[in-house]
Amino acid sequence: MQATDISIIYVASFAILLIGYLTAISSKDVIRLLISLELMFGAVFMSLIPLFSAISNPPAAFGIAILTIFTSSGELLVLIYAIITLDRQKKNIYTSSVTIGGDR
């Protein structure tokens, strides 16, 4: 991979990460928060792509990719479970109904 290709990947990754942060800050419901967290995780994983091109051992790069995919899918399942639990407890998915530290 050339330096220009790597810089394009990093700029795109930073732009996606910034969009994810801005969406997370302004989200009014848990679904938008979930989408923004997925954008942030995707941006972080996208920034790992140039590292795979530097690894000379393809099985090691494949192992790292599989570990990354399982980590991402695991956190997605936890977030979906959190949304289902929130919906069952509060009967809505708005972030305004979530209290800090159990305060009412």
C-alpha cells in the first residue's frame, strides 16, 4: 500500500469517527445512539486496515481480522440486549428516560 492510499483510509476513518461522535452527542433515543456507536467502532476497525497490509504473514492478519469481527459482533449483541432491556423496563427507548446512578 502506498502512502496516499493509507492517508485516504485514515482521513475517511477520522471523518466517520467524527460523524459517530457528533451523532452520539445529539442522539435523543437509544437506536440513534446504537447507530453512532457502530459508526465509531467501524471507524476504529477501518483504521486497522493499513496495519494488515504491513503484516507479511497472511494467517496472522486473518486471525486478527476474525478476532476483530467477533469483538464487534459481541458488542453489538450486548447493545441490542441493552436496548431490549431498556424497552421492557421503561416502555420507551428515549435517552431522557434513563437516569444516572439509579436516581429517579
